[in-house]
Amino acid sequence: MQMASSTSNITIIFSLRLLFLLSLFSTFCATVSLSETKNNTLRVGEELRKYKRARGLLKRLNKPSLKIIQSPDGDIIDCVPIHKQPAFDHPRLRREKPLILEAPKRPRGHVDARNNISMDSKEGDIIRDIEQLWAVSGEACPDGTIPIRRTKEEEILRASSVKRFGRKPVAAGIRRDSSSTGHEHAVGFLMGEEYYGAKASMNVWAPQVASQSEFSLSQIWVIAGSFGNDLNTIEAGWQVSPQLYGDNLPRFFTYWTTDAYQATGCYNLLCSGFVQTNNRIAMGAAISPTSSYRGAQFDISLLIWKDPNHGNWWLEFGSGVLVGYWPSVLFSHLADHASMVQFGGEIVNTGQSGFHTATQMGSGHFAQEGFGKTAYFRNLEIVDWDNSLIPLTNLRVLADHPNCYDIQGGINAVWGNYFYFGGPGRNIKCP
């Protein structure tokens, strides 16, 4: 009997413990389930807030248009009345409207870059008749309007945040030193004097970009201020950016900032600032055709300069085509002059794979391969204090990571100051 009683007590104790453990497990499961529900609710809530912010931004960016043009690459071009463009949402620019029809005073020595067409090339190897895809059909925006590439909802949602849409990462964009910030450059530059503009021709390629969050570009920088929070830049060139545009096409772009890419400025017309005056160029639209390896080379000429009459920084695309201007009131240091000018290429290396990115710069080939195989800048000039275009005399070239992307400079009677640059990114010497 004692044995049976003992066995019964053990059974009761075991059952009580089992019930206790089951109770704990049930409580744990309920807690985990509640936690997961809360997390899911928070995620859904954040997504809804991002969606609402994106819709609000779309409403501000996509202005009512008088005509809509469908581009073969999927872009939609809105022909927006010139006085209703995003620039005039800026409180400092509401009184700028009377100035948009006044032509700037062009620099002395201004020459059509197409006159200097060949170096060590065969006749016809360089072809300058580059168009934007949206205009290939012959469609154009009416006088009194400007073409604006319509922003799509998915483009905003691809950004790291709605607030950062259309902006470069903070502390990025120009070469400061060789420390790794994820941005790598191969550039020619001038510094130490007063500069009032810069001009160059560059060939256009379609480099491969390894991931959506990386980009590859070729551009001119006009720079003033320190490399701290007061950095002012004006930038223009071509860029491949899957995150911003949703594809791998090279696109004409502009950029500006007055505080080192923190809270001011943006690409193209994705914020108020740049005043566009041209009805045939759409910033952010794809460029066609592009250069090919051992084939025809297509290049564009860009000129950025400070108009001595009104002090605004103007942009010229191609042969004498005025695109528009950055009003001087946007800037602190650049309200006067630039202290540095930079030309060249830039890529973003996120290092997501644990290796160096395979994102290409330029043609994806190193500088030593030369004409027809690699990217170049030619006929580099600056605008001096007297509003005169003059050739460079002390160009310095530098690559952050020459085993990944390099640069080689030169000078001759046809191309003046020039350089080749670029590379494939990850390779045997760039692991």
C-alpha cells in the first residue's frame, strides 16, 4: 500500500509540473505572438506612413501639364508652364520669375566644342548628335513650357526614406581624401584660385551597375566652402542610377547643395532650386545613343558659369543650348565664386557582397586602353574673373583606388587638356 501511495504522489507531482510547464509555454507563445503582432503592426504602420508621405511628395513634384509625351523608354514627360515649375516653390525664388527670359552674358572665348572632334581617331569616330530618348519621335514641349520627367511612386518608395528621395547620401559626392566612404573617384581637379565656371566635353557610356543602391557617373563639379557642413556644389553630367530611375540607362542630370548634401539640394528638379528655361531638354531623361567599345564615340559638352550681370550660375548643354540656372540666392560661398573645379567619374561601392563592387566606371575599361575603348574628358577649360574661357594650366589627376578605377592625363593641340579614366571595379588587383 505504501508503494502504491508513493507512486500516486509521484504521478500527482509530475502532473502538476507538467501543467506548470504547459502554462509557462502557453504564456511564452502568447507573449511571442503578441510581440510579433505588435512588430507587424508597427511595420504596417510605418509602410502606410511612408506611402502617405510619398503620395504627398508626388503631388508637390508632378505639376499640372499642358501636354504629355510618352518616351519609348517608359518615361512620361510633362510639359509644365515655365512659371509653375518646382523652382518657384522655394520662398527665396518667388521673385525670380521676371528673370527667366533674360539671356546670360556668355563667356568670352566661347567656341562650339564640335570643332575639336578628332585626336587619334578615324573620321567620324566621334559623333555629337546625341538626343534624349523622349524627343526622338520629334515631339516637343510648346513654347512657354518646360519638359519635366514625371516622378513615379515606385521611385520614391525605392529610396532609403521619402525625406532623402532625390538626394545623395550625406558626406558623399566629391573626392576629399582616400579614406573609404563608399564613394570612389577618378578625377582631374584645380584648386587654390577663384573660379567662375568650367567647361568640358565627355563621352557617354552605359556602365554596368552591380546593385540597385549603387550608381556610376561622369560629371563636372563646381565647388566652394570647406569639406565640412558648409560645402557648396553645383554638378552636371550623365549618370546610371537604378535606384533613382529604375533602369540602367545613362541620363543627363544636375545636382546642387549648400550644406554638404545634408538637407539642401537635390538631383534635377526633385526639389525647388534650379530654374529651367529650355523646352527641349528634360533633366533626368535618358541620353541616346551611347559610345561603344572600339566603335563610335558619342560625347556631350557642358558649360557651367556665373553670369556677371545677375550672378546666377547658368548651365549650357551641347552646342549653345541654355538649360537654365541656379540662382545665386541659393548659395553661401558660391554666391561669390568657386574655389575648386573637378572633372571625372564617381561610383558607389556598398560592399554588400563582402567584396569590392563590380560596378563599372566610364566604359568599364582602364585609362591606358585609350581612345575608343575608355571614357574621356577633353577640352577642359575654366571661366576666370573676367568672364573669359581659358585653358587649364595646372590640372592634377587622382584616383582613389587605381587598381579598381584609374586615370591618365595629357595635353595636345586638338584636345587641349584631357584625360582618360575608368575601370571595371572588382578584378584580380581589386578583390
